Amino acid sequence: MTDVEVFLDDTPGEVRGIVARNGRYEHLIVHRETDAAAHRLGAVSVGRIARIDTAFRAAFVDLGGAGPMGFLPLSKTVRLTESQAVEVEVAAEPREAKGPALRLRGAGEGPPRLLAPGPTVIEALGALAPGITPVTGVEAIRASLEAEEEALGTVHAFPAFALDLAVQRTRALIAVDIDYAHLPGRDARRGRERANGEGLIQAARLIGLKGWAGLVAVDLVGTAFDPGAISGMARSAFGGEATIGPVSRFGLLQLSLTWRRRPIDDALLDANGRPSLASRAVDLTRRLRLALLLDTASPRLRIRCSSVEAEAAGPLVARLGPRASLVVDPAAVRGNTAVEQG
């Protein structure tokens, strides 16, 4: 089996692309049909300068659709005026209450509008894993659900390295805690080195899977380090786009990552950290689609849900065909997605 696997989960309402390497998920790309096309990474639009903020040396750009305006950083040599038309490209997708970050391509003409959408999920997968044909169907849905569960988790265990890893995002930064449980009979120093090395590798993978970036603070195991060795581990784990800082005397490594995609938790969860109604609707549809693919003999399959979920998921489930249906059950518990015949 190749060390790189690619999956494409095309469920009504949402397309997901998943990349795994050596059996571990590295990328989860989510494109929902209701997302603004002009806000996707790589999309090119004509926008209009709505406001220039001299304090931030940036402009807020009206892209012509719903949602927050784009944020366009300005260099000292660029001179723009309010109401001016510009051609821009999305350099980073929206996150939290922030609009997309933009890159100036040049002067624009006409009203705000989308000129070219960003890469599709299939195109993005091709860039991440060239030459590998995506797996679809049952295996892709299962990979999608597994990758989502890991992306939304906070604590991850790696028993082979006696390693526990906590990866959490705050408003200010991403906090990574590498925790090592020394095993009797093993060299403690080498154990700490292995834990730090593997911890950095897995932290980089998980941060990428979650779609996070910005300032990262890593609490390493121990306090006595070879700074050059730690910096080398960090560069190897996080790649060339990371800016690596020094290790403090308290065993804290800081680095910075550039934002690109919308964080998975922003895309799937509501303000209370629970799956949004849109996410629950797609999840019901995905799990019913999985059941239909696994059970091709039953004439009809249905899934129970609340009336609110049924209203949101109904149009999506209808696209699965005549074998699929929803049942409104006032007693249905959110997250209970058992599929039944009927």
C-alpha cells in the first residue's frame, strides 16, 4: 500500500477531500455548497475599496456578496482610494468574524464580482498528492468521518512513544503540550528526545489537519535542549513556511504559521463549540448515504432526527434518491444517527 492515500467524499451539500500519509490524516478540505465562492482560497474577484484604515495600513474590500469584507494589506508603495475597483485574490479564507485576507493583483474594472473560483477539492487534492487517484464511496466516507473526529479533538495519544499531545487554539495562539511518560528500563534522555521529535511531527500534522495557523507555542519535554537540534526538528516537522523562534529557558518553543484555509472547527461548529445545524444536516445525509452504499438490498432506508434537522437535511437527503428518507422523531437525540429500514 502506498504511503499516501487520497479520499474524495462527495455528499449532497458538501465535498470533502482527505489526504493521509503512513496511515495518519494530514489534510481535511471542506467545501460546503453554501460557502461564498469569492471567499475560497485562490478565488479571484473584482472588488471595490470600501474603506482604508491607515492605522493598519490596509483596505477593506467589498467583494459583492454576503458576509464580511475582504482585508487587503497595503505596502508603502501602493496608493489606493475609496471606491476604487481592484482585482484581488484570496490568500487566506475567512475565520471567526474575520473576512478573507486578500492579495492585490492590479486594477479592476466594473462592479464587484467573482472572476475565477478557487481550486476545487479535486484540484486541491491533486496539488497536495500529485498523480494519486482519490478513493470514493464507502472508504472515502469513513475516512471523512475519522478525519473530522481527529481534527476536532484536543488530546491525542501515541503509546509507541509514551506520548500524550494536547493541541488547543485560543484567541491569541495555538498551545501545544508535549507530555512524556517515562517507561522503566528505558533511557530517560533519549526518551525525551524521541518524544519531542515525534511530538513536533504530530503537532504539525494535527495543526495542518485542523486548518490552524498563526502563533504556535510548544511546551517541550524537559528544559535542557540542544537549540540547533530542536530548531532542526521543528523545521523538518512544520516545513519551509514556518518561522521558527528560539527555545526559551523554560522549554517553550515559539513559531509562526501562515493562515491559508478556514479552520475546520470554524466551518463545522457553532459559537458554542457544537456542530452547527448545517453540519448536522450534512452529517445526517452523509451517514444515510453510507448506509445506502453498504446495504444495497433494502428497498428503503431512513434516519430519525428532530424537526429542525429534518427541515435543513430534507433537500439534501432527497438528492440521495428514492431509497432514502428522514423520519421526524420528537424524541430523537441530537447526534443519534441510527439508520433503519422503512
